Amino acid sequence: MIKPILVFGYGNLSRGDDALGPLLLDYIESHCDLTEIELLTDFQLQIEHALDLEHRSLVLFVDASVACINAFDFSQLSAAKDKSYTTHAMSPAAVLAVYVSIKKQTPPPSFLLCIKADSMELGEGLGLAAENNLQQACLFIKRLLQQPTLNYWTEQAETTNLRKERCKT
């Protein structure tokens, strides 16, 4: 049976802060009720992952990002063919676009949680700043998964975007 919520954490545990996505899934596995939640992890997103979106009510992609302004950013996604569409590693938006292309339907509501990273060098461990950012993201994800509704997740994405805009000015 397919669970309605998919949380997909991707990254490489051997590349320093790139491990943030899979590490957040470890937290979810040990601290959250998984009755309605499926966890999926991989090193990177690929075209085949579009099939994992089928029959879901909500999808959350989790990744490390050096572009975050805050400890983490949370945003709603739209399907888009971006430059990653034809590469080996895809963006979440490109995975959604593949879903639209093969299923001929709108993808499930999807969101992206980026956790601020500093260094993703091969063989490095998780940095202290990334560890702190992960702790903040863990608190956020626990609240988010306790209210798995599109309205709540959308409100949280809007709040995060407002916080991001205030930091830019």
C-alpha cells in the first residue's frame, strides 16, 4: 500500500553537509509517526523518481543547500523543465515536470525543504553550523508532519518566504 505522504531526502553522507537530507530522514524515522509517511532517500534525484510521486497527497523533498539565507528554507514547488532536466542529477521541479509528462496529470502538491550547508567536500563530516541548522529543521519538520494538510504546509511556505524576504532587505 502506498502511503499518502512522501518525504524524499537526498544527498551523500560522505560529502560533509550534503548529508543533511538523509540525516533529516533519520530524525523523522525515530521521532515521527510513520503511519501515513513513506521515507525515501537517494544520492540525487533522477528521472525514475517521478514514479514515486504517484498516488501521493503531499510530497516533501529535503536537500542541503549553500544558497539558503536562513538555517532552512521551505517552499512550494511547481513543475518546471529547468537545466537539470537533461542531466544526471535533477531538481525537484524537473522531477515534477517528468511526472506531468509521463502521467499526463498534475503532480501532487510538492514542497522543498532546503537546509543551509557550508561545505560538501568528499570525506568531510557534518560541520558545526550545519548541525545547528539540522536541529532547527528537525523541530520544523516535526511540527510540519504533525499537520499533514495542504493548507498548513502552504501557510508554512508563505511564512518562510516572508522571513526570507525580510532577511534580504
